[in-house]
Amino acid sequence: MEVKENVIIKLTFQFALDIIKYSEGLQEGKKFVIANQLLKSGTSIGANIREAQNAESKADFIHKFKIAAKEIEETIYWLELCKFSNNYPNVDDLIEQVNNISRIVNKIIITSKQK
């Protein structure tokens, strides 16, 4: 029997790795505040989704995904600050990734509520 791959876990894990790499670059450029904020929110998305996999109930599952959705919004905020500030590395790929993750997370929340 083939085990189906969990796409959202894979996407958020890769996104977290990319956020770590980007944040390390910001730290090298002495942009510590943004680097730390982005590191926290960007890696928290996948952590909450991973935690939801062992939710105690459907309500708990939805709650954890809603926390992930909030972390996504915060991450988008920090990435947009980087995008529109001077002397920050390009974030277009990260913004595209997090927007894709956001669409999937919101779809999971809506679908879970309907069941």
C-alpha cells in the first residue's frame, strides 16, 4: 500500500529551511530585528501544522491551522517590509511560497469546518 505524501507538511518544511537561510543572510547584514522576527514567524507555520497532525479533536486541528494562518500573515508582513525596504535581499520567491502555503492552509481550514 502506498502512503500518500502530506503536501502541506513538505511545503512548510521547505519554506522553513528557506526562511532560515534568508534570515542568516539578514543577520550577516546586521539586520537582526527583522531576521529574528522572520525566523520566528516563518518557522512557526510548519511547526503548528506538524502539531495539528496529532490534534486531539477536529476543533483542535482547526485551531492549530488557524494559528498557522496567523503566522503566515505575520510572515508576509515581515517579507513585505524586506521587499519595500532598501538594501534587503530579494524576497519574491519567499512571498510566492508563503502565498501558496496560505491558499492551501485556508482551503484545509474551510474543508475541515465543512466536514
